[in-house]
Amino acid sequence: MKPLFAELRAAILVTLMIGVVGCGLYPLVVLGIAQLLFPAQANGSLIVGPDGTIRGSRLIGQLFTGDKYFQSRPSDAGANGMSYDPTSSGGSNLGPTSQKLRDTIAQALAAYRHENGLATNASVPGDAVTASASGLDPHISPANAGLQAPRVARVRGLSLQQVQGLVQQYTDTPRPGFLGDPGVNVLELNLALDGIK
């Protein structure tokens, strides 16, 4: 009977020790290192406006309405879609044979072409009419931004070159230089546009 209690006591102590180290000390050490070396990223990569208010995260897409803004990639995150709800991240899970997906893309194509003054048969980048897997992608392709730039410049009364310069400034390049494709951060770009006097 005595060896059983000794084994039980040892098992409980080891479990408590692993719990304290794994659930207490280790997360605190990782948090401390992250706050020390990468404070912006550790706190959500938040974008703070000149007035001190948090405008969003550079990692999460937002819905922008109005012709004066670059439009984000479509989103299926949220109960009603197009809501960019970060608590409900996910795609539609519709496959290429889905009629609903084809209808959604056809509607998005027509709307995109109309909003940007394009011909009814103009080529449109895929990211302009399809949602990402998370539904929260903060980037659009440079080609998508390039098609939207004339509309934004016209509505804001800016030169096309000025808007294209901002698009280039807020285009993230692949890291470490070869992984992925370049992407334009829509939130940062729209905030920069709003900051122009």
C-alpha cells in the first residue's frame, strides 16, 4: 500500500510541476521575449491613428465602402458575409463545381467592372472577386490595386501618379524575398489617402 501512495504522490507532483512550467513559466518567458524583441507584432500589429485611436490591425482586412477607398478582397467571414468578422474567420468552402460560387463570382465581376469603369469583358484579378481562405486577408494584389487606382484618384481629385505612388509605397514584398507574392495593404493605403490634405 505504501508504494502505491508514493507513486501517486510522485505522479501528482510531476503533473503539478509540468503544469506550472508548461502553463505558467514557459508562456511568461515567451511573452516577455516577444514584448522585448517584437512589441508591435506581439500586440497584434495595431495601426494607431494620429489622434491615438486604434484604426485596425495590419493583419486583418476590413470592409471599405465608398468610391474614394480601395476595396478589400471579398470576405466570407461572418454571419452575413462581407463582414470581415475576426471572430468568425473562414471561407465559404464552396468548390469549383458549386453553382452558388459561380453566381457569386459572376455578380462580383459585374460589380467590380462597373465600379471601376471597366469594359464588361475586361480581365479582373482573381483576388478582386474571390475571398481568401480566412476571409480576413488584409492585402490585395498590385494588379487589383492598379485597376482601382483611377477611380480613387478621380473621386479624390488626386493625380493618378500620386495614387499609384501610394500603392507602391504600401505594397509588401515577399519575405525573405522569394516566398509568396507582393500584396498591397488596403487599410494602410486607405489611411494614407485619408491623411492627404
